[in-house]
Amino acid sequence: MSNYSANILRPLNTSVSQSPVSQIFLQWQGLVWLAGNFTDSVYGFAAQRSHYELKYLPISKISLVSPMYWAMLSLVSVATFLAFEYLCRNTRKMRRPLDVRPALTALSALVVPTTSRWTSAFITLARRATNSHDPSIFIPLSLLHSSVKSGRIELRNSKRVLSSLLCDELNIEGWRIRLKVEGVWQRRLRWTSLTSRVSSWKYEPDEVTFWTSTMEGLLAITSPEARTSLLSFPSTESFQEHAIPVLALDAIPDSYLPSFIRDLQNRSEKLFVLTCVTRSMTEPLQDTASILTSIPFLFPRYSATRPTGNKFANRSSQTFASNTSIYGVVKILTSMQSPFVVECMRNVSGVYANALQGYVERLETDSELRTDCVKACGISGWREEKFWSTWEAALFTSGMLSRWVLLVSKR
């Protein structure tokens, strides 16, 4: 038995490299040897116990192989076959490496690395999507934000692709690319909402969002198209040369909006231009769409030349004006003791989205604006400002947010 053991173990202990098939054969040979030793031990024990009975049995009834031997041999054969199949399957997997290139190609329609290689985080996302049966690539929002802010990746075709991503409708070459909103964003939005409600800030027209402009200069900060749209409002010809109060309701939380409008109705001016942002539908703060439409306003923003022109546009409370629908805003304006008359109302979302895109382009191409932004926010803040401005433009392009301009008067 010792010679046989040595002959079996000798190829297993060799240090010469073997092919995968040779390694599998050697492992299978070792399993057979171990099973044979175990079977021989059991057979020897059974033979010793039955020596007395076999001694007195007729020679014709003596069987050289017991039934236990065949049972054990069958069991070992099945185990050997399963082990061999398992080893062969693992070998086939090792020979066929996972191809993540199709998933990375789909990702490149949204983002591209700033170096010659993808980061390990996005390779992991591609590998996970390739291994799953569902052809979906989930991008954590925190990963997307941090990667853009640090300069590891950049957005690509953001005007067309990002809108589809926010609407959960982005399909590229059979892959569905989706955003994964982590709980940290929900907690941050909930905390911002809570602090705005208990804030001691006094929201008054003179303190928050009041400035004046002639009709010719009105909305020039947005675009010439928006100015032309406003000039076409009825009943504005007599105000062409007068200063008109312009108020942005973006920085007014919902709970303060009625009192703000009440103070506005008590002013001496007879004509106002109001601009506000609303959501396409009212959703709770825990809803994913609500989080996506609020995220751009949760961060301090560089607002020196932003299209809003409002010095308080970077206040975190800006996001809560959009919880009220445009019909709710009109209802508040036309109620109370001195109701306003809404002369005209226009949806300027497309114009505003184009203005935001132009602002992002100027951040990249205008050296003076880029330098000022970098000095104020740093290079990472400059990247973040571009990212959130592009995000905001995509929200207006997709219809998830709407910007309205209202001309109201008092009789």
C-alpha cells in the first residue's frame, strides 16, 4: 500500500507547472485514491468482524466482494463525478474573462473619464451589471457627484442624455442607465426643509427678492427671447419707460408665501412681474423625483452671473417654492383682501434652460468668468457649479421643473 501511495502522491507534489486539464486530472486521481483507502478500511473492518461467520460458511456461498463494498464504491463514484463537474465548470469560467466593455460603452454616452482609463468604481458598476440578468447599470448619485467634482469624469451630451437619465428613461445599446439615490440625500433634503420652517429669517419684499427694472431691461438676464415674450404681454405699453418691480419667488418657502403675497399687496406699486419655479407634480420629500428636483438648490452656488439675477438665489430655501403648483400660486395672488389681477402668465422653461446651458458654456470658455468662479469657489467648486447648472437645465428641459413669469396688477 505504501508504494501505491507514493506513486499516487508523486505527481501531486511536483513543482512543474501543469495545464488546467492536467491539474483537474491530478485532483480527480487524488480523490479516487482517498476514496479507495476509505473503502479498503471499511472493507477490512467488516471482514474482520465477519471472519468467524465466513469460516464456517460453505465455500459456494462465500463472496469475495461484500454488498457494502459496492454501496461505498457507488457513493464514491457519484462524489467523484460531481467534483469533476465542479472543477470543469470553474475552469471554463477562468478561461472566459468577464467582458465589461459593452457596459462601459453604454456609460460613455453619459460620462467619460478625464484620463485614458475608467476609475475602479465605474468598472465595478459595469462588472456588476454584466454579471446580473437585468441589463441595468445603477449609478449612485454620490459617486456621480464626487467623481465630477474631483475631475475624474465629465458629463457628455448632457443636454440630451441627462434629461432622459433624470426621467429614468435612458437606454443606450440595450442597457438601461439609472440613478441610485442614497438615503443621505433624503436626510439632507429633510433637514433643509426643517431648518427653513423654523428659520427666523423675515421674508419681506424689501428684504429678499425686490429690485426694479425698465421693461426694456426686464429679463435680459435670461435671454432676448424671454424679453421679447414679456414685451408681448397685453397692457404693458404704458409701462415701457417706467421702473417695474420684479420679484423672484424662488427663495420663499411654501409656509411663508401667503404672508409674503399679503405684504406685496399692501405696497403702493400697481404693477409687478413675478417669476417662480414649480414642479410638474407635487410629491412628498421622500419621493425620488422630489429629491432629484431639489438637489441643485441644496448646495451653495456661484450666483454672480446666473440667469436668475437674484442675490439670494443661492439660499437653500430656494427649492421649496417649487412645492406649490402654479395654480396654487395664482390662487394666493387672486385671493385675500386686495387681490391681484393676473394680466398674463407665460411658461419660459425652455428659454431658461437655454440660458443655463449658455451660462455653463461661458463658465468653460469665458476666461474672466472662469477665473472669478475659481477664485470664489475653487477648482472643485467651479466643476460643481457647472454640474449643478447643467442638472438644473436638464430639469427644465425634461419638464420636471417649470419656470413661470407672471404679470400682475392691482385695480
